[in-house]
Amino acid sequence: MRTCVALLALVPVLTRSASAQFVLADQFVGYNFFEGWTWETINDPTNGRVNYTDQAFARAQNLSYATPTTFVMRADDTNVVPASARGRNSVRILSNKAYGDSVAILDLSHMPQGCATWPAFWSLSATGPWPAGGEIDIIEGVNENVQNLVSLHTSPNCTMPPQRVESGTVTSTNCDANVNYNQGCGVQGATGSYGVPFNAAGGGWYVMARTAEDGIRVWFWARGDPTVPPEVLYAPALGILGTTISPNPTWGAPVASFPMGPLCDYATHFNAHQFVFDLTFCGDWAGNDYTTTGCSGSCTDLVNNDPEAFSESYWAVNSLRIYTRVESTPYPPYP
């Protein structure tokens, strides 16, 4: 309790900011991922060479496990996959709750890496049908990528201005999932925001905030970055339900900013979302980009016949904290 009091004193923005406030609604650390999420066993919508397993099987095979401070989801890295099988065993989990205007803080120490991999942390409409209600891709990449791609996928009539305040590089501006082969509107992060260099640095923090006024924004800070905001850095110690947070100018420019307005109406294109972690292989993106991102041979052959290639294909999550918007700005309960 004394530690929390000391940390609260270090981060007054949590309790005294005059800007929009968000209250801590849910926190997922270690074992409580098993209670708040559903292990999906669907056929991969992106046509990957993957077999998504249920929670019981995943836990029995050590594909999903936890400690008090870490939650891990991984690919099978032991078995050869028969040609007749659906694919390599992996995990796809969906949050049981859906969230509207919110801030999500993900503290991640490791993401899946390597040839044939296609991991993502994202959100989608709880009601759909997709792409109605929108999709927000917070972390996504394939194969040997070292730069994260943040993107939106929506129903028609949602585009982004090519110039806005963000540190990333615009890759596309039309968010409509029905055009450009579902490319969506994307922004690429800096080298080190994904894959091998991200993991070598010990991971980092991804934060997504969404409101109609400020649009959808995503920030990234690598482990050890001295500019990490205190309310992000100290989130685990401040994991008290009812604590408030407020994205503000001290956070700096986001990696990706998707403003809402005449070009993309927020209420029309985005509703309450569930969060997803998944890990697929090859598929519509990773398979097509396989040989252009430092990988050789056949993507399918690698998935089927080289289990050792997937020893680094795992998520290691320190925490995920989700704050939902409050109209007033009450002070949180102090310890």
C-alpha cells in the first residue's frame, strides 16, 4: 500500500488532469487471462496454416500458461504437422467484454517472431458483421518485419488525411475493407517496434485510445525509453479499480493517429469492441510476403516440417489494463 501511495504522488496526471478521464475497468495479469477471455477454435479467417485450440488443450500442451505476473500464448514448436491437419497448433483468444471509448495499456515483454508467423493484437466490433463496427489493429506484422503496422478496417466511406500529427509513416489512407484487397488505412512504426529487435530490447508498451473527439490513437514506447509516461510505466503498481488516467500532450505524438470527422464518422464506423490476441502462419499476408521479408523455401513446408523454427513464436504479456471513459473526473480512492 505504501508503494502505491508513493507512486500516486509521482503521477498527478492520473488524478488531477482536466482533460478527458478514463477509469480502470479491467486488468488482466497472469492467471486472470484464463477467466476473462475465450479461446476461439474457429477456422482462420485469413486462411492461415493454423489450428486454433481450446483452452483445455492449450493448457494441457503448454500452449497457454501463466505465472502470477506473466501470461504466455505460444505456437507448438515440437511436432511435425501432417499435410491432412488443419495446421500448426496455436492460440487465438477473445476478450469476453466489449469496450467503447477507452484506453488500453499493453505491457508486453515478447511477441511472436520469425518466418511464417503472423501475430496480431487487435480489436473488432462485438456485433458486426465484420467490417461493420470497425477493426483496430494495434500490433501486426509478418515474417521478419521489424516495424509494426497500425491500421483500421471499416465499412465504406472512411478515409484519413495523408498529413496528421503522428510519428509513424502513412502506408495507406482508405480504411474501407472492401477496397485495395482489405489493406485498410495504415501507419508504420519505427524500426524496433516489432519482431526481433522489439524482443531483444525486452519488449515495451503499446497504448490505444479511442474517442469521437480525438479519434483513434496508438503510442509505443520500448523498454527502457526515458520518455515513457509515468502513468504507463507505473500502471502495474497502480492497478486499482477506479484509478483514472488521461492521455495528454506530455505523452508526445502517437505513432498513429486516425482523426474522426467529415472523412470518417466515428459513430457510423466504430462501436464497442472486443480485443483479440492471435498467432497464425502463412495465410493471406504472411504467405504472400514470405520470400520478400528475408525468408526462403516454402512457407507451408516450414510450418509443417520444422517445429524448431517456432521456438520464438510466443506472446509474453506482463499486463493488459483497460480504462473506460467517464464523463466526470472523480478522484480515485486512495489506499
